[in-house]
Amino acid sequence: MQLIQLLLYYIANIYVTCKDASAHCYTTSAEALLIGASDEQQLGYALSEKRVIFTFDDDFLSLAATGIEHSGIIYTRQQRQSIGKIISDLVLIWECLEPEYMYKKIEFL
């Protein structure tokens, strides 16, 4: 099964590991040199890399509602859940969903 890769948009210091230790299943905005980039640029980068964006920023929900093309958004409200719960939910999404499913979709944690 392919793993959905995440662009960890908001939490630059949280890393999600894969079952396959040789795979690089995440990147951060800082690693992608996107700190300060617009939300549209973030979505464009994620789309070009076939990565799903994980974010607390509800501006991405508004952008998605306009019909902008994206490879998927995973959203939760900040401080709604513990970091452990968020990571557990992200791993569950990786295990259960194929990347094609996430295209232009939003998952809420």
C-alpha cells in the first residue's frame, strides 16, 4: 500500500515516521523553504509533490471550497486534540487511504 505523504504545514517540529524506515514520508514547510509562502503556494507545492497538507489553518478550507486543485488536506483545530492523538489519527489515515482517494478531499481529525 502506498503511504500518503504529508506536508506538515503548521507544526514544523513534529515528525511522523513510516513503517518503512527507508521511506521519507513527511516534509515540513521549513524543509521545503515555504515559511512565509502564501497558502496557494503551499497547496501548489503539495500538489506538485503529490503530498497531502496537514494543517490547523482554516484558510485552507476556504481555498478548497473555491475549487482550487490540491492533493488533499487534513485539518484539525489547534489545541483540540493532543499531539499523540493527532499522530495516531494521521497514521490511521496513512494505513487506510490511498493517495488517489485524498485528491481534492478534506479529512477532519
